[in-house]
Amino acid sequence: MKFRFVFVLAAAIVLGCAPAEDLQVGETQIDREADRAAIEEILRVASVANQTGDVEAWVGNLTDDAIFMNPDAPPIEGKAALREWVEQRFAASSVQVTISPLEIVVDHDLAFNRTHVTGFEVLLETGDTVAVDWKEIAILERQPDGRWLVSRVIGNSNVPMR
């Protein structure tokens, strides 16, 4: 029993200290920098999609079963429901936000990112401008083809809601 504990501890130390480029899962090499870059690209695309009102780009990085949990609202579940929600949002306002990564953690086929969303929305019906200062956490899943897609997002405002 003592030998098994020492072996497990030694293996954990060796594997825990391995450089990111040397980590492997089965036969697959894990390139954490490439994963981080792919996730940063998803955030860039989401920022541009918000700014341009591009529904297809906005939903293009979501899993089919994605769930968004916004404050003071029930969860929006599934890509189809999220498409409908964002279509309504883009029809009602001009969204000018930037999504900035604060933290990205990759663990094999799952990752999460913590972001700061800043900017403003102009409500088209009234012309009112609403400041946006959000924090979000998203969970991403590596797909069989190697792409990362967003599966869960939870966010809330750093300022009082309108």
C-alpha cells in the first residue's frame, strides 16, 4: 500500500511538472497554447458578431445543447433558442461590446474562460444608451474534429441593471 501511494505521488509530480507541449492523452498531443489561441479567437468572433449583429457568427461557436444563464431571467437552452434570443436582441439594439479574456484554463477536452465584457448597447426603439460592464464564465468542449465550442455561459453585471 505504501509503495502504491509513493508511486502515485511520484507519477503525479512528474506529470504535473511536464511542460504543456509534452502532455499527452492517449495518442493525442495536447497543445495548450493552440487551445488558448482557439478560445481567444472564439471570443474575438463573438465580439465582432455582437458589434455587427451577425447572428450566424454569434451562434456558430455554440454547441447544439448550449445554455446561457443571464441574471433575472430563466436559462436559454439549446442553440435554436439562443438563435431566437440573439435575433431579437440584435433587432432591438445595437450592441457595441468587447469581450476580453481574463483567464483561460484548458483541461483535456474541457476548458473554461473568464471574461470581462465592456461597451454599450443602444436601444433602437428609444435611442437610449445602456452601459455594459459584465463578467462571464463560459465552459467550452473540444469537438471530435478538434474545434472548441461554447456549451455553457453564466454572466452578470458589474453595474445595476436598467
